[in-house]
Amino acid sequence: MRIAVIPGDGIGREVIGAARDALDAVSATHGFKLSYTEFDWGCERYTREGAMMPADGLDVLRDFDSILLGAVGWPGVPDHVSLWGLLIPIRRTSRQYVNLRPIRTFTGVETPVREAEFDFVVVRENVEGEYSEAGGRLNRGFPDELAIQEAIFTRAGVTRIVGHAFALAALRRGYLTSATKSNGIVQTLPFWDEIVAERAEHHPGVRWDAEHIDAPAAKFVLQPGRFDVVVGSNLFGDILSDLAAAVAGSIGIAPSANLDPTREFPSMFEPVHGSAPDIAGTGVANPVGAVWSAALMLEHLGRPDAAAAVLAAIETTLAQPSTRTPDLGGTASIREVTEALVRSAS
Ligand code: ATP
Ligand code: MG
């Protein structure tokens, strides 16, 4: 299995090293081999050469089975450069229409919420919806100036994301929540709701609710334990998944997957956190988000056994106070945590 590795910037490089160590350990014990090709794409390359990645970068990635990404972004490089110069083109050309964010509690990770245990997944539509360039500005500088932003929801696009979420719920605890706001947004979201109801017919074993976005937002904090799979549009999924990562206790442990479930294109796996310039180079970055992302990659590559072994190693490591990084209240370095993960996964 060929993996394209883009460590990126700041702690991205540090945590990707940890992810590779964990992957090496678990692939050795489970009898398969991963081959890695590393790419130096990111803000340093941008500063040097004026582009985050080479012109043929997107074509190069097509030859790989998966992409493992650290983080991109650095002070002085505008967000739109790192986003539109790398992340968004990869997501779009690789048709990664599913953004998956598992959220769960671990022994040893304190959360800001009262419920002791929860385990759910946010499924975000990743390529269409509210994040479109359609629209415009009129009467610039005049009192009647206005801005129009169009959201684009296609039947094919909504059907595939909702279908993916139902299928995932069927494999988990059989409960799906659809985040909507069709009482206020009266074209696109009623359309979304209709398609959810249609897809539900194909999954009679899955219970489901459509809830206006404000309700799941509040319940993520008050009763996170009631959720299993939550599906939302690009904008709603974006906000809910960041909220969910905060509810889980530390951004340093949150993983994500950008999936093309058809497997025509490579899927991309990356921790939720950014390049964290404030702690980059100090050796205290939490590697768990990247290592868990690597576990999601193994699952996608058809090695759920190895993925489970990595997750078990994460559980064991987080449960020990001596192998927790400062963001979790510990004093361990990324090296100590990585060594513990590798020991436990070997
Ligand atoms: P983005 O690059 O997406 O704009 P950001 O700059 O908003 O991200 P991060 O780079 O993720 O945010 O950092 C936010 C805060 O969380 C920082 O204080 C950072 O040190 C901390 N943080 C992020 N990731 C980790 C990690 N893996 N381990 C420990 N602390 C982390
Ligand atoms: Mg940042």
C-alpha cells in the first residue's frame, strides 16, 4: 500500500513522525507493508517557491492509495494560501466528499462536559453546499451595498453523503441525527431533509431524527452521549465537528478523514489541529490526533485489525499519567508518548 505523506508545517512534521512510527509498529505485527513517499509541500515551500505544492501535485497524488497529512499553515502566510493552495484543491480533485470526525471519551482525558462517556461520529459534506464561490457584491461603497452568497446542494451530492452516514450508523449503534435548519433556510435544507427521509427507507434498521442545528449544538455540550452518527452540510458539519472536538477535551487528540468512499481517488487522513506555531519545535505536541488519523487510514485501507490495535495502544497510553502531553495535564514529551504508543502497538 502506497502512502503519500505530507508532513506540512510546524507540529505537523512532528506528529507525522509519530504516526509513521505507530504505523510501522502495527504493520510489522500484523504482517503487511506500507511504503511512504514524503512531499515537502507547505508554507516553507510557498515562501521559497511561491506555491504550496508543485503544479502537477494533484496528479502525483492520484497514484497513491492514501494521503497522510500533518498540518499546513504558518504565521505570515495568509490562510487562503494554505487552504486554497493545498487542502481544498486536494479535497476537491480527489472527490473526498466525506469528512469524518470520530469523537469519544478516553480514560485520562478530561472533558469540559458533565456526561462521563460518549462516542459518536460527525459526518460532514466536504465538497459542495454553503462553501461555494457563487454569488456577488453589488453597489460597492453605496448605502444600498449588498452581498449575495449562493449555497449549492445537488441531489447526487446530498444523496451520497447522507447514504454514507446511514451506512455508517448501520455499522455502529444504528442511530442517525441529521442537522438541518429547514425552518429558516427554505430552499436547500428542505431539499436536504427530503433526501434524508428517502435514504432512511433504504436503512430500516437505523433510527433517525432531523434536528434544527441549534438543538444538536446545545446537546453536544449537555448530552453528547445521545449521539451515534451526526450528518450535516459543509457549513453545519464544519461547525459541529469543531464543537465536538472541543467537547472531547483536547484538539490534540482529534482525528479526521477526508474520504472518497468510491476509492477512485486517494483519501486523506489528518489530525484536526493546525501547525501550532506556539509549541512547534518544543517537543510537547500531542501525537494522538495524528496517530488516530493513521488508524482511520488503516481502516480505510482494509486493515480494521491493525486500526483496532492502534486505538487500543492510544487507550493504554492515555490512561497512564506518565505518557500524557501537557495539553492533557501531563509532562510527557512527544517522544515519550510515541515510544509508549509503539510499545503498546508492537
Ligand atoms: P489552524 O492552523 O487550523 O488555523 P489554529 O492556528 O487555529 O489552527 P492550532 O494550530 O491547532 O490552531 O492551535 C490551537 C491551539 O491548540 C494552540 O495553542 C496549540 O498549541 C494547541 N494545539 C494544537 N494542536 C496541538 C497538539 N497536537 N498538541 C498540543 N497542543 C496543540
Ligand atoms: Mg493557525
